[in-house]
Amino acid sequence: MKKILLTGALGQIGSELTMKLREVYGTDNVIATDIRESDSEVVKGGPFEILDVTDAQKMHDLTKKHDADTIIHLAALLSATAEKKPLLAWNINMGGLVNALETARELGCQFFTPSSIGAFGPSTPKDATPQDTIQRPTTMYGVNKVSGELLSDYYYSRFGVDTRGLRFPGLISYVTQPGGGTTDYAVEIYYEAVKKAAYTSYIGEGTYMDMMYMPDALNAVIDLMEADPAKLKHRNSFNVTAMSIAPETITEEIRKHIPEFELSYDVDPVRQGIAESWPNAIDASAASEEWGFKAEYDLAKMTKDMLDKVK
Ligand code: SER
């Protein structure tokens, strides 16, 4: 990775990954793009271009103009939004991905796009979910993610594009809030804990999902992209996770800092249904073995940092 173009750079991952990549590779070597502008550092602090990922020609032209050798394609609708607007999700998530892969093929770029725990479904083993297992998701987001994994592998085997990906769990961060995801509660809970010492969860008690703190996610992207290709048996995509948690386990941890914090439930059937179709806890050993993945933040360390930063 020497010169990197990101799509969806103002999203939850992009807003932090752009800044981290600028630190590591130099500001001028990281071109942020998004469908909209903002006043943020991502836009003001380095190269930035407006890009709608469904515009294949513009994606090609911008990648060429900036002489990028790496594409990090992040622009996508998350699971709950995709369930509300399935056709739009297909068009943006798959249309954007095909355009990004085609650009990578035409211009010889290395390529990264995130998959998700959403690429699993109800028939997937729920605990210690293996790297290679049944993937029959029942959401449009999941259909997009599995298709994306397959398509990325296809571009590698058929055209030799150096595609790599991670199956991210819910990502927890304090810079940009996620929107329209099923795991968003695990971010909201910290903001509400600081603001009101109370949170009403739309995900029910005892619903376990994998999560990871954003600094670990950013390092994982860079480590995978820099990994020796000879060591990669898998490419799209690697299971990665740092913890498996439910609303009440986060609550217990928050109470160590805010003892009066109260959790109540008002379960949203749509997002609860999505959560129940996903694993409880995935196995990230292939990522550890093939390129040394290791998360630094567990629930306790993440909670302390989140509460400090959100305050
Ligand atoms: N965080 C995502 C979502 O909830 C999962 O990849 O949609």
C-alpha cells in the first residue's frame, strides 16, 4: 500500500481509517472519497473527492488521476437499512463493489473491502463459528456480503487482483457513530451512559454478538493488507473479533464506572431477528495463524477508553 483511495471515507470506519492511513503512509498518499462533503478533518486535512460509488467511470477516473495503487472500498448500507430498502442495498452494495473491483482490475490495484458477521445465517454454527462454514444468510446485507466475498475471491483467482477482506464484527468507536446497523446499540449504550446514565436497548437480553474496538479494526486492515501473500490461505474474508457480548454484559462493565447506570429493553423485532440469525461468537484463529491478527482491547479496556473519550 503506497497510494490509497478510500470510498465511504466519511462513514464509521472510513472517518478513522483515513486519518490512521494518513499517519502511516503520509497525508498525500491517502485519497478520501465520499458521496457528500463535511467540515471534518477527512475532507479538510488531505486529498478529498466527491464520489458516488455507483458511478463506475468516475471511480476509475479518480483512481487513475491520483495514481492510486490500493483501493479500500467501504461505502455500503448496513444491515437494518438494507432490510428496509433491499433493492437499494443491492444496487449500492453490489453495484459499488463491482465498480471498485473492476477499477482495481483495470488499474492493477491491491483491494480491500470489509465483509461482516452478517455473512453468516441461522444454519451457521453459532459458537466458535469456523472460518470455513455454512453461509446461508437470511438478510439482504448478508446476501451482499457473501456475494462480495465470492466476487472478491473470483477477481483474485480469475484476474489476479490482490483482494483481501475481513469479516468485521460490530465495531465500537467514539469518532463517527454508525447508522442503520444491528450492532449499533453497543455504541449508543456508551453515549447514553454518559448523557443519562440509562439506556433502552433494542436488542434483547442474552443476545450475544461479536464486537471489536475501532483501533483494533484499523490495525487489522493495515496488518492484513501488509501481510505476506505467500502466507494467506484465505483471502475473502477472515473472521476477526475481540469479544462476544450481550447488552447486559456491557452494562455490568459500564456500572464499574457509572454505578447508577440502568439498562432497560424495548426490543425491535427486525434488528432482533437479524441479530438472532448471526453467530454468538466467531473463531478468528485463521486470521491469527495466517497473518498474526490479535486484538488489544477486551471489554474492560474498551469500556474504560470509550467512557473517557465520550465524556
Ligand atoms: N455492524 C454491522 C451491522 O450491524 C454488521 O456488519 O449491520
